[in-house]
Amino acid sequence: MSQEKKISVRETVYKKNDDLAEEIRKNMKNKGKLFFNIMGSIGAGKTLLLENLAVKLSTHYRVFVINGDIATTIDADRIAKHGVKTVQINTGGGCHLNANLIAKELEKINIDDFDIFFTENVGNLICPAAWDVGAQMNIVVVSITEGEYVVKKHPIIFKDAEIAIINKCDLDGLGFDSQVLEEDASKIKSGMKVICTSAKTGQGIDDFIEALGIEIPRDE
Amino acid sequence: MSQEKKISVRETVYKKNDDLAEEIRKNMKNKGKLFFNIMGSIGAGKTLLLENLAVKLSTHYRVFVINGDIATTIDADRIAKHGVKTVQINTGGGCHLNANLIAKELEKINIDDFDIFFTENVGNLICPAAWDVGAQMNIVVVSITEGEYVVKKHPIIFKDAEIAIINKCDLDGLGFDSQVLEEDASKIKSGMKVICTSAKTGQGIDDFIEALGIEIPRDE
């Protein structure tokens, strides 16, 4: 197969994905739904963050979480405990979710039964960057154990992100310099929100929800 | 493009890679060289582990390290400080090294100038699993911050590994149950060596070197 043909096949695949993603995005917006794509490496703490979000949001909103993983339903099961609807997509060897996988899951439900949708994408900072899932906002979660050069090393995934979450901020003494990450993030995309969270202690979770544009009605 | 054609193109690509990897493996063995492929997620501590190995090995052996990363030469620079030769392959968006990338780097040097070769593969637990680089042994490094279900979630990469390193064992209080990981690893591949290390304190590094089959001559 010639190089040219290879490129053209690849472009067609991406184009098809992007078109479907755009369709999902439009459809969700028209229906007044929110759809967020949470990306991050394994161990960044995406699942525990989503558990935190589930606890805070589920009393006011109907939440649907699509978990992507190579194997097992461990993550979806963890989140489901907090009163939100979850579905686990096992990708086999696939390193990312894509618009087609999302569309298939959305076909199985009535979208109007839910208000807010999340994906927990497959755990890595590389492949999910190239595959639009149709979300209205991309969030990259990194753990301070990944080191402050994580943006420099993975510029592509941060380019399309509106929020960077620095998670596990409760872990002290690791010598993580969050300023380096913040500066790199703002160079890649000015206005990117960088929020320090601890899914373990709850630090920053309210700021995260605010950055997502979700209002939590005050308890009367 | 039909599904059948897609599969046949993919199989041809893998086959070509596997053949070249086998060629590299044979050539290295014939020359009496050791070649290890270090895989693991970002933040697992691969680079600091390689720095530890570099310090211990470089007084007795000539070591060559091929670093794979999406962007930057940060990792190669860190390892090079310890008196070993490094080269950084920036894959752009590519999520793994492959036999062709390795072969190209080996062509640029005289293999006989070195004794031991390492790759630090691109940081994730998914793509590198599918791409043989021609090493004689695969090592998967995980950090205890990734949780004890990491083998269950990423079975494919552990299937072809001879050694699983549980790194950052110095971090206490994270509730990591290493027995779960050890049991899962032995189910996937009986005889897989599981070693707890701390690249920070040096714990387990000698055991790791022994498991690699490298002898360090005693100082007289």
C-alpha cells in the first residue's frame, strides 16, 4: 500500500469520526444536555474524581457516565455506587473511545432521561487526543506523581482541553512544581483553567464543577 | 474499504514489524548483547528507574538507552547524565515504539560499542503491548499510585512481560494491595517475576538487575 493511500485511508477514518462527533455535539446541545470528556493516564484518579462529581451532582441532576477501559467493569461499578447511571465500554486493545462507540451507547438509552453526560476515556495521554467523542468540553486529569513536565511531553492532548486538573494535590513532598505545568498549559492554550484537586480529600471539587459550568442549587 | 481488507492490511503491518523484531533479537543475541524493553504508563517512574540502573551498570557495562516520547528530550537528558549513551525518539502522536524505529537507531551506531540496550517505551499500558521491538525481555513498570487492579485492566501488556515492577513502594498509606497484583500477574503468566522497587530510595534495584540476568562484578 502506498504512503499516499495510507494517509488517505487514515484521513477518511478521522473525518468520519469528526463528522459523527459533531452530530453528537449538536444533538446534545439542542436537547440542552451537557457532555464532558474526561481524559487522563491510568492512575491519574479519573474514577475517584468522577465518584466525587457523582456524589455532588446526583442529588440535583441525572448523570450518565460512559467508562472506557481495555478490560473489566471495575471503574463503572465504582461510580455506579453513587447513584448515577454508568456503562462500561471494553475496548479490547483499543486505546481510546471514539464517536462511534459513544453513539452506539447513546442509541441504547433515552437521552432525555439524563441531564449531564461524562466519559471516562481510556487511561492514557496519547490516543484519546486524536479522537473527538462529541463532548462539549475536554478535561485532562493529571496526577502530581506524573511530574510537572507532563504538558511539555503530551502537548497534543492539552491543545483541545478547556480544563487541566492537577489531581492528588494532597500528596506532599513529591517536589511537584505546579507553576511549570500552569505556564506550559497557558502557552499551549491561553485561558485553559488549571485546578488543583484531591479526589481523596475533596479539595477543588467545587471549583471543578464551577469550571464545568454546572450550577448546584443551594439547599433551602 | 471492506472489513476484510482492513484486517489484512493490519495483519501485514504487524507481521512486518514482528519479522523485523525477530531479526533484531537474533542479531543482538548472536553478538552477545542484552536488550530490554521497559514499558509502563507516564508517571510509573520508568526514567528514574533507568537512572538507577544507569548508575549501577555504567561502571561495568556500556549501556545504550533508547527513549520513546511524544515530544521533548527531557527523559533522555536525565538518563544521559549518568554516563550512558541515550537517544530520544519523538514519535509525534505515536503511542509506541516499534521494530522499525529501533532498527533505524541501531543503524546509526556500532552495536559492538555497547553491551546492554534498553528502551524506555512511550508512556502508556496499551499500544506498546502490540508492538514487538526486538528485545529479549519485556518489563512492565507500574506505580502503586495506579492501583492494584492494573493487571486486570491491562492484561495484554502483562502477557508478554517477564518482569512486573511495582514502583514507588516508598509511598506509604495509599492502601495498595500488592498481593492482588501478584496474583493477577501469576494468573496471566506463571513465573512472572514481581519486584517492589523505589527508584527514589533504591529499594529493589539490585533484585531488578538480578532478574534481568545481569551480573555486577564485585569490587575487589
